[in-house]
Amino acid sequence: MNEQVDNVLDTKGLLCPEPVMMLHQAVKKYAAGDVIKVEATDPSTTRDIPKFCLFLGHELVAETQTDGVYYYTIRLANG
């Protein structure tokens, strides 16, 4: 599934909790239904970002990994 991405959040090279903190700040700037793609190198994001989405009601559309980079496509929930 190819989602139209409204923003790419590059957190490569940052360690926990920075990627999730940056995602939390980015979410505030966008509207419900917008899609954010997160790029990260910290393996802990495989646990943290899905939990972030679950707790806040965002849809984790896709989660992949290539050459040590983790990619998350997230559709933002209402409010």
C-alpha cells in the first residue's frame, strides 16, 4: 500500500526517547488523517512507536526495516 505522505520525520541517529518525543511534537502540527513517515535507526522504536500509536489512537499503516533503518507510516487520529 502506497500512502500519500504529508511529512517525513527523520530521527536517524537519535536514541530513545528522542524519536518518540519528536513524533509527539510533529503530531501537534498536523491534522487528523494526515500521514507521517518516521525514519529511525534506534531499534527501540520497534517497540516505542507502535505503542505510541496504540495509546494515542493513531493508525500504524506500515512498518518496515531496510539496511538498519526503520520506517513507520502513521495516519493521525482525530484530536
